Amino acid sequence: MIVGPDRFVDVFDAIEADKSNSTEKKVDIFVAATSCDSVCALRILQALLQSRAIHFSINLVTRYEEVKAFVKQELDGNDTELRTLVLVNCGAQEDVKDLLALGGTTRAIIIDSHRPIHHHYATEDSNILFFHDPADGTSVDDLPPPDGVSDDEVGEPSTSHDDEDDEEDDDDDKENHRPARRQRTSPDDEEAGVSQRERQEQARAAIKRKRREYYERGSSWGKPAACLMYDWARELHQDDHHLLWLQIIGLTDQLVHQRIAQERYNQYVYQIEELVKSSGISEAETEVVMIGADDGSGNGPTTFTVQKPAYGKIIPAEDFRFTLMRHWTLYDAMMHSAYVAVRLQTWHDKGRQQLEELLVKMGFPLAQCKLNYSAMRPDLQRQLSHQLELHAARFKLSNITFKSFQLQWGYNCHLTATDAVHAATALLESSGKANAAVPDAADDKFWRAWRAIGVRDGGELKAGLELSKKLMRATLSDGGLIITRNMAADAGRPPRYRYVNLRDQELSNKALLAHPLALTKLGMFLHEAYYIQKHKRINYVLIGPQDAEAHCLVLGLIAQPQLTSVTGNTFGDLFRRAADNIGADYKHDGFDSSVIQVAAADVDRFLAELSHGRWLRPETS
């Protein structure tokens, strides 16, 4: 069942009612330990449950097999009472009830930004609840009808997500056309019977067609889970500045990883700005201080209004596309930011000379630009935006700023939302070890990111910021080398996609780039650099280094205009078909279908098969 914001309170009331009926009941939370948005969403959910003293357990998962194992262990032999499962950033693309074999005594709540939404959620099953905001751009009206809808109820729908539905249709045909006792019929009756069968077949074909078209759009992203969680908190009147900041980080996570169109991002930013204004949490906190006392002289105490060092003051702000600028030098932030690097080619000496020329034209001494930003002259900091506006366009650096937010606490501590995302993501995606075959446990990475998002744990936040710088250096160094040495190859004529096989390349940082998020950033870097050089966009496939289980990570990026639109990623279905066709050893049960793990021994055959796949968009101008 699709649940809109107007029914969020009803769902929480039902969870509370379960608690009142049994003190032993708890909510089982399954959270995808793969994104900054998940970290923020879980923090908000934890705050909501703790506010009502509802017991819960947290299970960190990275693939559906782990979810199934946890659920089987939790529910095995304990299915007499209603339990609640909450799936955070997992479950949208699968029929959770069927996948987890849930009975009538289990309630499942799915809060997931992955798209498409499985068509089975269009049913009226009150125990399977999918949270959805109609304003997020993904219309529930587009969902094909669920299984079991009669032909008369269908206007023009389609078939199922799986090939299994054809088998189900065959079974239905057998049931619906069992031999019956022959009866005398007139020619008119026979014609009517044939006509009715044809109408039924046409309706079934329409259902199949609509489902096929729906899923062929590929995977995309809806409203961030952290934003949906904040909506839930707001409906329950539990929202505060801390939860609002978590929502902002979840939204910014989608922007950083190009999972949201710029127009929709701006709409969300406007809504959040209104929340900040209406709640007053952007205003400085003040304290009234009285000095002196009435000593009988008739002079009362003197009253002063003093600005307190605010904790958690959220400020709408224009942010620069220079990643981590406030925690680095201006020069390093500009040189390593993908936006600047691919336009000036700062992996070359010539590109760095262009960067220095820009700074000179702005009137910024190079010595000042190579100081930590906090030590830079205040007048230069104030002039930065204006000088960039005057000179950056000559260096192909237009749209250098975007709307965002920053958090201020203490007297002089500022953190932008993008800085928070990069710090948390760096902790999630890499251990910083030299050997990719010995990764940190996913749950350890997740809890480090959890602490970094909390801000007060300055140690983890600082570690995340430093690790993010390291990953940016690796992306610039190896990305620049891949471009300079033409390590990316075209597949097909005309090119259907370009691919980079890190497993076969001598790259000094490829161990750091083995995680899906790090590999995605490298792919985004190469994709944008290709567009700047060739003025057209093309799909990219990246193959990561071999891991401890002798598998290679493969991910696909679809050609799409940066930050202006988000096109469905069709790689998931193509990856699965290619792997099946060659009988490869592979894993494809993660929450992002555009990522697959293929046995290292099968990678070359997999790529060859993939190059013969059906492609809707070889390249776009």
C-alpha cells in the first residue's frame, strides 16, 4: 500500500499501539549501510522511536541476501504476534512480502529513495506500507497494476517485473480454460464468446506492455529517505533543528552524487529555507545578563543582551563547487574539485598554470591561496564570490556557486552540508588501507560516518574530511592518468559506451577507488571530462580491482546532462542479461541495480557480451 504524508501519523500510532499491547515487542530496522542519506535517515528514525520509548533493533545490510537472513532468524518460530520491520533505503524495487516470505503477522514499512517502485505496492495490503511523497516527481499513477487485478479493472496496463509472470499467466490460462460440459450454443453466442476472449487477451497484453515499459525506464532516485523521515517527524511534531540538519545532509548527498535534478533540488532548498525562517533556528541565540545589584542607592542592575555561541545554527548560504574549501587551501580545493579539474585539466602543468592565472586576475596572491582557508586574509574571503563572478567565466567556470546550507556552532565553527556529505561518504567508502582485498567491516564504516554526522564527535568528522581529501587526490591523479594515456576504450561502432578496466591498469590509487561510491566519483569525473573535450555525452562502465573473493565490481553510468536532469539507468537489466548469457559467476542483489560483482575470470567475456546488448542511448549531444 502506498502511504502519503497525510497518513504518516496513523502508521506511527499503530506502532505505538503494538508497544502498549506487549512490552517485549520491538521494531526491527534494516538500513542500507551504503550511503550518507541512510545514516541521516536512521538518526531521525532513532530519535522518533526513542521519543516514545519504543524498543528497536538496528541491522546494517548491504544486499538482499543479508536482509533475508536477518528476517528468517528474527521471525523463525516467532510469528504469533504482529511485528514491525522498517526498511531504510532498501525494498522499493522488490516485492518485500514475497522476497522475505512475510506472513499476516508482520508489518513492513519501506522508506526508500531507489526507483522504480515495485508494482506490488499498488495493492491495498495494509501490512506492507510504502512511504511516498507525491511531490518527489515519481508518480504513483505510473505504477502498473499489481498481480491479481481483473481484466475489467484494467484500462491499459502491463505485465510483471519478472519472467515468472508469463508462467503465472500460463497457469491462469489452464485454470480459466478447463474443459467444461458442452452446451448448445447459437452462432451469435459463439461470436460473443470469441470476442470476450479476445478482449481478455488484449487486456492481458496491455498489462504486460505497461509493466515492460515501466521497468525499461531503468533505475532512478526519488525523495531522499532522510527527507521522508523528517516529514514523518514533522507530522508527529517531533522536528527540531538537529533533524532538519540531517534532512539537509540527506538531500545534499543526492546532489553530490548526481541523483537529483537541479530544478527539484532547488525546490527542496526553497522549502527548507522556509522551514528555517519559520522556526527561527537561523537566528543567533541570545542571553540576558544582569550585572550589579540594587544596593540601596536606587540604581538597579544593568541589563545586557549578549550573543551566545550557538550550537546548531542553520544558515542558508551560497556554496562553492570547490570541495572542502574551508578545510583546505583555496588552491588545493580548486585544483582537486572535479568541476574545476575537468575544465582546466589541472592534472597537467598547463592546467595548474591556468588556475594560477585565474587567481592572479582575481587579485589573490598565490601565497595567500596556498594557506589554510581559515588563515587566509579576511578581505580575500569576502571578495571571493565577487571576483569569481567577474573572471571565472573566461576560464569556462560558469555556475560556480549553488544554494545550500551551513551549520554554525561555537563562536567560529562552520560546516557546510557538502562538507558533511563528503566526510561521511569518505568514511563509508574507504578504510584508507592500501590493500583493497582487506576492507573494513561495513558496519564499522557506517558507525564512523554516524559519529561524523553528529558533529560533536570532532575526531571522526576531521578523519572523514582528511580521508575525503585523500580520495579527491586519488581521483584527480588516476583520473588524469586514465585520460592522458587513453585507458578508456570505446565499445562498439558507433560507440555504445566507454569502459575502464582498473583491474588491468597500473594505477597507484586503485585500491582506494574500489568502493562503489568512490568508483562512481571516478566515473563522474571521466564522464564530465569527456563531455568537456568532445561536447557529447556517452555511457561509462567501470571495472574495479579484484577483491578478496576474486570478484570485480562493475558499475554503469548513463550519459546525462550534469545536474539538469536525471535519466533512468538501464544498466541493471543489461548487466544481469549479459552475466546470465555467458553463465558468469556474479552477485547482483545489492540495492543499486547499476552495480554488479562479476568473477574476475569472467570479466572479459562479460564485457564482450555486454557490448552486444540493446542500447537506447549510445550517446547524446
